[in-house]
Amino acid sequence: MQETKPHRQRERARFVVPSRSDSLLRNFTELVGGPLGRHSSPGKISPGPFTVERVLIILTVLAALLAVLAKDYCRANGWETPSQFYATCYSDFPELFKNRGLGDGAFPFFTQGSLFEYPVLMGIIAGLTALLVPGKGVGNERILGYFDVNATLIVAAWIVTVLLTARINRRRPWDAAMVALAPGIILAGFINWDMWAVVLLALGMYFFSREKLVWAGIFIGLGTATKLYPLLILGAVLVLALRTGRLRAFFITAGATVASWLAVNLPFAAIDPAGWRYFFEFTQNRPAGYSSPWFAFNLAADRLHWTQLNAATINSLALYLFVIACALIGILALTAPRRPRLAQLAFLIVAAFILTNKVYSPQFVIWLIPLLALARPRWRDFLIWQAAEGLHWAAIWMYLGQATSGGAPQHNIDMSAYVLAVVLHMVATAYLMARVVMDIWDPSQDPVRASGEDDPHGGPFAGAKDWLRIDLARPSASALPWRSKAPRREEAASDG
């Protein structure tokens, strides 16, 4: 007879309830009866059909519908300049479909002579989605079809990103609602293919949190082959490896990242060297992009009759400032009283890159949203930041509308108002960075660690003891590798 074993119910983790832990949400819940009761036990009691993840999917779909409605004018009337700017429905998809040969059958990195100013995987995505649009040519119907195909796939990537954010921190899945309902994604998610890089980095961070380092590196490498910014997370992994002494975690993750990136890039570098190099040459030679601090400075300098910065100077200054910012983040990571969390350092590095880079496209805001949901899940700060980004999002389209139409200033946004919107976006981002730094230096302020967790995203670093930590106030109290070996020798001698 077949032996039967008693069924054991899988133990569920107790969730952190936002209406209890977040003061802003707690006040909002007064409209629906107040925060969840103290004796309820979400995560341990079956919720029925409305699980956290299913609710998050519903919220993301609703937000995606709003994102489509935001583009409704252009979907109905076409993407024409300057109306697409005044209607705030601009997207790169129609422009690239018309002007990069995608609508005429050109496939980036495969069609000789076609130049595409994006990394390899983004070019492949652009080419494959063009093949999914029936018909030929660049008529309005095909342009709309190309936009819709890409928007649909981006919504799918958005949903996966939300679910991954919820699963990375099992006890705080509701933090992923920031990603599901983010105004920044609603407004800017359909501008370009950046969401593909976001979901690939989310996959990398998910596997890293589960200590599957090879898979983590593979997806970080694929994300870097789509957009360069996912590579920056390796900086956070490096300093945490130094702090804990678990250098193997860094070398495995970095090695898999490099191997994954090379596997994607080397074949195309061999097939079409000029087309493959074009992205790097374009990035190096392009002037300051819209909404970057350098572009805002040049606008102000032109009005004040100052000397403007050229591309070479901006490249140098942007690199130096970013390196200095990374050095300061590294010093913070090695001197903080308690080891920082991986998401905190990743957020700081990517935010520093955004603030110093010579380009800030409106869709870059979606890079930071999942990282902030993991680094500092506080709705008040999140909404303040998103409001500032929303003002910047409107300002750049109004500015471009005036610049492309040549309209009179009294009927358009003035340059000074646009520059102030750029400054507001930078101040809001810097404010978030300051809050994260405060959480690192004083872990009692960290909303994640306040619930009793160490680092749910840290993978091999979670719960690790310090191997290298510098105490600036008391150097003698520093944790140094050569000091940690001395007691072991003494113990061995006493045992002998």
C-alpha cells in the first residue's frame, strides 16, 4: 500500500501593513474606517481571491489605462510637431519608426548602414516590434500600430517589475504599489523602451536576493545591453562585498554580468562594427541633453551672456562629479555604524548618475521608482518627489513646443520657468538621496529595518558581520581584516 503523509500547511510570512507603518497612509484610511486592526494577521490568514499580487496587478492595469489615455490625443491625431508637445503625448516610438528606417524594414545592427543610437538589445527590441506591425511603409496606421505593440509589451514588463518588487521583500509586498501606481511611469513609461532595462534589473535584483548570483549577473548584463544604468548596481555589490568580506559574491555576479553583456554585444560588434560603435560615439559626442543640469546651465548662460560649456567639457565634468559622488557613497558604506542595505546604495548610485549625467530624458525617472520602493518606502517622500517630476514632465513639453513652433513667449512657457522645473527635479531627487543617507547613518529611521529585517534584498550580504568598517570617531574600534585574524591565532594557540 502507498504510504500517505499528513498534509503540512505552508507557513506564511506576516506582512508589514502600510496603514500601520506609514503615517500618511494611516491618515488616508480614515475615509474607509481607519487602519487595519492590530489583531489581524495579513499574510497568515488566507485573503481569498484578492491576494496582494493580484491586487497589485489590478492596480498596474488601471495605471496603464491612465498612461494610454495620456497619449490619446496623439493616438487619434498623429504624432506631429508641435502639437505632440503641447498635448504632452510625445513618444520616441513614432519618431524612430519614421526616421530610423524601422517602418521601411530596416533592422538595427542587421541592416548595413542603419544607425541606431541605443544599445544592442534595445535595437533588437525596436526591430522585432516593427516586424509585428502588419503592412508596409510609415503611414499613420502603422505608426499607431507600432506604438500600441510597444506600449502593450511595456505594460507586461511593468507588471513583472511590480511583482518582482513585491517578491524581493516578502514581508513588505505592498511597497510595490509605489511601482504599480507611480505617476512617473504613467506619464513617461511609453516614451521609450527604458522599462525593458528596468524589468531586467529587477530580475537581477530578485535573483541576487535569493543568492542565485549567476542568474543575477546574467540579467544585470542583459539590462546593461539594453540601457547602461543597470551596470551601476555592481558598485553597490562591490562596497558591500568589501564591508562583509564576501568578495566571492561580487566576482561571481560581476563575472556573469560581463559574460552576459559580451554574449549579446560581441556578435553584433563583429557583424556591424560601425553600427555597434555608433551608440558609444553618439553618447560621447552629443551635446548636453534636455533637462540635464548642463543644458539648464547653458540656457541660463546664454541669457546672462556667460560662456557656455561644450560637449568635451561637459563630458569631463560629468565624469568627475559622478566619480566623486561614487567615492562619497563608498565612504558612507564603509563608515556607517551598520552595513547599508543593497537597495539603499543602488538608489544612491543611480540617483547620483542621473544628477551628474549630461542627459536627463523624462523617462529616466522610471529607473529610480522601483529602487526607491526598496530603499525608502515612505509614501510622503515618494509623492513629493513624483509631484516635482510631474511638473518637470509638463515643463519640458511646453518648452519643446515653444522651441519647435517659434511661438511668442507670452503664449508659451518661458525659458526661466523651464530651468526652474529642472532645478526642482534635481532638488527633489537630492532630497530623496539625503533621506536615504540619513537612514543609512541612523538605521532606526529606516522603514525596512524598523520592522525587524536586516536586508531582504542583500542576498549573501544579509545578516553578515563586518569585515571592513572604518570608525571615523574611534579608529581603534574599526573592523579591519588583519585584526579579525589575530583572535583566531590566539584561540588556536590556547587550544594547543
